[in-house]
Amino acid sequence: MTISYISELLTREEFFDKAFQKGKSKAYERLTKTALNNFDTFCQDKYGIQTDQIMKDLREEIKETQDVTKALKLLQDFVDWLAVDHPDLRTKGNQPIESKVPQAIRNYVSRARKFMKLCGGIKIDVEDYADYVVIPVDENDEEPEPLLKEELKLILDNITKPRRKASVMFMKDTASRILETMRMKKKYFDLSTDPITVNIPKSIVKGKTKKRTVFLSRETAPGIRQLLKNLEPEDLVFTDSVNEDTARSN
């Protein structure tokens, strides 16, 4: 018996929604959309065929041959395409498409691979992926230098949006990564203590090994208090919350 009323594959919108639910932020969803926009442009530029048709053709061939080599070749071609400039091609913002740094390439290809699995039904083994797909190595040997206090002040003085300024101040105090910061909810902040205590749960810490407890400086506290004033405990602090997103769609 075939259960035809339940689809095995996600639609694009379901794929983006899953990205939002995983990252708990619109920023994570936007990054996923950007990666897939680049994948679509690559497929059209490289093969002259739309992405969805390529997924369908690959799925049918793999079903017959049990060989994922062409799917791996597709991802490697995407890597190579991302690594060079495309001055004749334009982004949706009408900017020429430029080469991406190794970390961006890794992120984009990872999302393309996940799209192939969830929306195209094309599953690629972890070992096959590691053996076949080669991401460029970052050859920049220079160690990043920490910002001077004067440089940070100059950056902050030029940020006009209160939430963005507060997020930078928060990262300065806590050494939190961007994704961690975007996942911060009001309930993680304890305003009853002095200084303000922030309990970052294990679920959003990189590596998810243990929770972190950090404290905010007195110069950061006013901006954070202002942001938290009208939020519910489950609301995200530095990006659009799930509740806000749901409200807009209803």
C-alpha cells in the first residue's frame, strides 16, 4: 500500500520554515535563502537547467543506478563556481556576483546538500561527501586583531538602530557568537541582579556541551532593559521572534 497523501519531500517554503525553526531567527532563514538563491543561479549558469528539474533527473537516475557520483559532481561544481567572480551575473539586488570566502562556500554547499536531501530526495553519505567534495582552504595566515576601545566606540557611535547597537554591546560583554546572540530570548536575562545576569542555555551554545552564565556591563544594561521592556519571556531579543513572524502570516 502506498500512502500517496503524505509527501516524502519538502516544498521550498517548508524547507525555509525548517531553517527558521532550527536557527530560531530570521537571520538564519535569510542565510539559507541566500545559499539556495546562489545554488539556483549556479544551476542555470552551469547547466542551463532549473534546479528543481536537475533534482528530479538526479533522483530518477540514482534510483536506477544506485550511484550518487553525479550528485557529488554537482556539489563540487557548485564549490568551484562559488570560488570565482561572475561579473556578468547579478544578484537580486542587481550586484555582480563575487567569489565567496571558504567559510561561506562551506555554509552554502552544506545547505545545498540539505536541500537536495529534503526537497530533492537525494541522500549523500557523509563519507562520500567528505571524500569527494573539496572546499578551498583559507590561506589567510593573519591572526585577527582585537578591536581597540576607540575603534569599538567609533563603530557603536555609527549604529543608529537601538536593537543592533544593543546586540553589539551584548556580544562585547559576553563574547557570544552571532548565531548565539540571535537566539537569545527574554527569559534568559535576569534583570533582578546587579550586574544583569544572562543564562545562556546549552541548546544554543556552540557544541552544546554546557550552559554559560555571563554578566552585562553597566554601559550595556540600559539598552538591554529598554529592549526587554515590551517582550514576552519566549520572545527573541535581537531578531524577529517566532510570535512576531506568526502574527504577520495570520
